[in-house]
Amino acid sequence: MSTNELKKYLFEGIENIDDNEFLLTLKELVDRKYDQHKPHKLASWQMERIKESKRQIVRGEFLEDEQVDKLIDQWLEK
């Protein structure tokens, strides 16, 4: 199982757990590995995606909220 697949599996599993004590235990484990105050370092491909998105915005290559809502409504009708 790849790292991304494992993360997705864990996210889905955690979403369905209602046991607060168990979730607190998981939080303690995560806290030992992850420092939320330390800035997240983006991969080079992520930085490139952000740069390209900014270029698309400058060129006007985006949809307004209303346009997206209409597209979603059309997809749901099918």
C-alpha cells in the first residue's frame, strides 16, 4: 500500500470512529511525529502547480462560483 493510499485509508477510518479515548490516543501518536507549528514543506511539483494556478488566474482561466454551481447542477441532472 502506498503512502497516499495508506493516508486515505486512515482518514476514512478515523472519520468513522466515535471513541474519544481512542482518538486521543491516536492524537498522541500523531503529535510525536508531526509538529503543527513547524512550517509544512511543499514538494517541488506542488510549488509548480501553485505557480501554474497563479498564471491561470492572471490569464482569466478560472470559473466563478456561480459557473461552477451551474456545472454541478448539470452533472447531477445526468
